[in-house]
Amino acid sequence: MNEMRQRTVQCLNPAGLHDVAYTEWGEPGNPRVLVCVHGLTRCGRDFDALAQAMSDRYRVICPDVVGRGRSDWLPDKLGYAIPQYCADMVTLLARADADSVHWLGTSMGGIIGMALASMERTPIERLVLNDVGPVVTAVSIARIGEFLGMAPKFATIEQAEAYVRFVSAPFGELTDEQWRHLTVHTLRPLAEGGFEMAYDPGMAAPYQRDLGDGKDVELWSAYDAIRCPTLVLRGAQSDLLTADTARKMAERGPKARVVEIAGVGHAPMLMDPAQIAVVRGFLLG
């Protein structure tokens, strides 16, 4: 059953309520659930190809983290942080009636997964960390910070795609069809015509406040507390997850299996059959 269903779930923030949008693939009653969570400025539709491929064995749930995609924006921009994201995901799992899940997180989605997987009584039984780990490098923070607070507007889809291809060049070689897919689902139409990126530029506020000191961010205490089987995917040219950190992840905590993806930086988009096969082999192994 490969039809995609679009839904929302109401979540709580300190100032009130907000909706988190998500797509769901596979048999609606399937108790085997895979949650796929995107990177900082991306959305759940990044996982369409993976979700379709996995929906024969899983109910696959791909949320738009609050402030992105079809989800609401937070009134307090400093709320864009891991505690809010984790709380929203727990609400989503309750909506899905999922007592245990497999989790795949790209970049920010992997950090959310690490945080949840490190907790007592975690629902996460298998974890895939896509080009992210317990050290987020200062150089990658600076690169992402350059465009995070920008709110570019585009007259046409083609202009928007050129921008997405530029800022997302580390994704590696993708087809024209894949680039268009990654563009159209991260845009929203403007009333006056044209488009803007479908994320709240206000999310730059906590990013700049907490991460602007030019230092790496270290999350080893969370990683070392993870007990479930863990797979780490690393883009061979990644500036966010270094080869040294990936090597240490294989030696510490859950002693992750590490697979490097050639020809890609930050981050592998898991759109081609070879990358999907690596994920599938691990999750169903």
C-alpha cells in the first residue's frame, strides 16, 4: 500500500498550541513504524523515495518539524530547539499509537533521534544517523548559519531550484527530477505571486544565540547513553560529521556500524536505490 496520507497532529508549546504536519505511508494499521526526520531547513517530503521503498514492511511517518514545511511556526522563535522537537515527536508517536519505532534522522533529525534514544524507556529500537553524530563541527555551523536567517523570495520555481541547488550542493549528484522534488516541497506560494522558502527564518535566533561562538558542539553524553543498534551514514566529503568522529562512534556508546557514501558531503539524501538498500538492510537485518 504505497499511497501517501497527509495528516497533522496538535502539539503543545509554552505559548499555546501548534500543528505538526506529517506524511504517512504503508498499511495504516501496521504496528511496525519507521519515523524519518529531516534536516534543519528541509521537510518530511525529502523521504518520499525511501518511504515508498520501505512501506511494504513499515508504516513510515515523515513529519515536518515545527517551523518547516506544512507545520505551523512557533510564536517564540527561541523555542526552536531540541526539547520542543522531542516533545512534538513524543506527541506524534502517541497519535500513531507507536510504542516502539525504528528511527532515521538526517542531520537535525538525527540529533532529535539521539536525544530520544539516550533516554530511559526510549521508544527507539533501531537508529539510523544520517551524516550526524555527537560532534557538530564549527565549520559546518558557520556554513549553515550563512543562509539560515535569510528569507529569499523567488519569482519562479526555476529561480528557487537554482537557489536550492546552490545551498544544497553537498547533497551530491542528483537527477533533475530529484532536484525539482527537493525544491517544490520546500516552497510556499506568496499572496503577491512567486514563492518563498517554507521555513521560519526566525529559527536562526536560537541558532545564532547558542551556536555562534565558533566552537564545535559536543553531545557525547547523549550518544554514549544509546543502547539500541545504530547505523551511521557519512557523506565522504561531509564537513559536519568528520571521519574521526565517525570512527569514534564505532568504538563508543552503541558501537555503531558506519557506512561511508562516496561523492556526497552533508548529507546523503537517500533517494537512490543503493543508499536505500543500505538503510533497508540494517533496519530489517
